[in-house]
Amino acid sequence: MAGHERPAARITAGLEPSLVDNAPLLLTSFSEEDIREFTLRVAGPAALLAAKAVKIGERLKDAEAGRADRVKEKDALDMFRLLQATDTESLVEAITLHTADPHAKPTTQRALQVLKAHGTTVSGVLPALATTAAGGDPVVAPSFVALVDELVDALSSACPQLTLA
């Protein structure tokens, strides 16, 4: 792919849920003169949340090994925005779909473990990163925690087959 590094388009851990959690989306130009349009399958919010969580989990391990530069604050803010913009019921519905797929389930479970380990206290890594990316907004960390807690609680009831410990 011209203009991108060699590994830019590769199979990577964390994308499996997008294979079962996606929908067609019509893409059109911003310009009225450009009549091109394309319908593409786009990952749903729960699949995007899982992908971001897995990526952050990998980068946190890299940071423990001395590569702190790999941790990106924007990834946590993206997760926060997904949690804000998507109602918990829709996330639970999609995550339930992920758990029915043998390839998506382990990835989703891993993502949820990252969320639970690093996103359930105001001083946790994910809320702290999201707050920094949001310019220090003091509302971000407690809101992040509340949204993660709500999701984990809803999943505990709806998907008892998930291991969230």
C-alpha cells in the first residue's frame, strides 16, 4: 500500500470480533460534484472497543518491558468515546454475538479483561490516559469508570460464559 509502512495492512490480534460484528455503510463524497459512492462493511462499536482494548493491552505490556512510547493516550480516549456514544444494551448485544463465534470470543474476553483490569478505578491507566488526551478534563476519568462498570455489570448477567476476572 503506497504511502504506508509495510505492516500497515496485516492480520493482527484484536480484529476477530469485526468479522461477526459489522454492518454495511454507504460512503459518499463531501463534494456534491463527486458522485462516487461505495458500500463497505464497517466494524460495529463493540468490535472497535475490543480492538482498541486489545491494542492498549499489548502496548501496556510493551511499556512494562521498557517501551513506554508505545502507549497512546488517544486510544483510551477513543475507547471512552465509544463507551459514551453507544448504549450499554447495544454493546452487550454485540458482545453476546462475539461470544458465539469461536474466533471472536477469546479476543473479546481478552479485551474485557483489559477494560476491567485498567478501567474500573479513577486512577486506572485507561481513565488516566483518556483524561490526558481530553486535555485534563476532570469529568473523563469518573465517567470512563462508570461506563466500564455499567458494561461489566450488564455483561455479568447477560454473558455468564465470559471470564471477566
